[in-house]
Amino acid sequence: MEVTASARTRTGTRDVDGMAVASFVLGLLGLLVLNIVLGPTAIVLAGLALWRGTARRGRALLGLALGVADLVVLATVFTSSGAVIWNFGG
């Protein structure tokens, strides 16, 4: 069974759009938990999706912005408390 070029193109486009959506979701989750891991992952996925020409450019840009925001939140928490852990109590 041979796969045609158009089938490969549709699959590739779907994969790239999936990366854009994944970067958005991971960036959003990274604001709440594991921002040291999810932030850079969201940035990399968004960059790859934009580089490969996703149809969901806005979603990839939001994922990129949220990934950067994850790292800003991490830096803020680290500088204010001197630790890389969240402290909601006091």
C-alpha cells in the first residue's frame, strides 16, 4: 500500500496544527504547575509549529507567549522566595 503525497501533506499539516494546540495547552497548564518543564516545552512546540507553517498561527503564538509567561512566573517566584517551589500559605 503506497501513501500518496497529498495524504502525507494532510497528515503533516495535522501534526503541525497539533503542535500549535499542544503548545497552547502546555503553556496554559504551565502557569499552574511544573512551569520549569512545561514553559520551555510550550516554547519549543510553538516555535516548531510556526517554523513549519501551521494553519493555527494564533494558537501557536499564544502558546509561545504563555511559555514565556511560565518562565517569567518561575523567575518571579524564585526571586521573591529564593526557592523554586510555590508557597501559598505564608
